[in-house]
Amino acid sequence: MKRLYRSQTNRKIAGICGGLGEYLDVDPTIIRLCAVIFGLATGIIPFLVGYIIGWFIIPDRSESG
């Protein structure tokens, strides 16, 4: 079973986009580009709040074992 983790290798800030890229088998750069477009389209503050919540909810790969 696949699990979503924050990436340790493909990270710029928290590793969320890198982890999504690894989970979906997609280049993390595409995920980051989509995240920027989504953030600009919906508003920066709601996007940042969601990103920070994801930072705390999505486990780091090293913490999971």
C-alpha cells in the first residue's frame, strides 16, 4: 500500500510537493508549478494555511521508519 510522506530528497520548503510527486510518480517540478498556479488562483493566504496544515499532518519519511 502506498503512503504519502513528505520527501527528504525533493524538498524546497517542507517536502510536500516532492512527496506528492513521489506518491503520484510525477515530476515534483510539475506539482510545484500546479501548486503555484492554484495558490495564485485561490488566494495566497488560504493556500499558505493549507500548506502549513499539510506540513504538520503529512509525516516525514524518517519519522515513519
